[in-house]
Amino acid sequence: MSNELFVIDNGVPGPQPDTSKLIDIGPFFDRFGAAKMAVLTSADVGVQAIIKDAQVRKWIDFNNPEVSTSLDYIMSKVAAVTPALKASILTTPVNASENLAVCKLYFS
């Protein structure tokens, strides 16, 4: 994102928010790669609750510790989600195409 000022709801300019750790919902689930379908079709009620919780949000914030905790839970229920996959999901930098909707809809 640029260093341009971001105008908040009251019309007062403020600093552009850091969106580097925010990811759109679809790209978040895409990061599961080959394990995505195993996660999305899991019969575990906890996994389904995490999926539903993610779907009602505007974005996933990798700075939120609940994201890591949720991935730990999914990993305990879906064998295809490994510690290496979790690390990749959380540490791969969010590229512009992965948070395009967030930036256009909320921060432009």
C-alpha cells in the first residue's frame, strides 16, 4: 500500500492502515492447497464452526492469535493439515492479489 492518507469514517485523514497481514477469505482457504477440500468437507463440528466464523468476517488478520489457534485445532482434526502447512499459511507474505478486495472495499 502507498503511504497516502486514509480517510476514516468521520472524514479526518489518518495514516494508511497496514494491510500486509490481512488476507481475503477465499485466498486464505486457497493457502491450504491440496488439503483445502479435506478442511472444507471435514465432519468435525469444531472445524465447521471455524469455517463459518471465517466466512462471516471481512478478512483474516494474521496478527490475530486466534488464527493460529484455529489452525492448530484444524490440524488436530484434519490429517492433511501439517505443521509445515500451518507455518506456510501464516508466514507466506500476503501479496496484493490476496487482499485486493479488502484494500479496495475498505481501505481505498
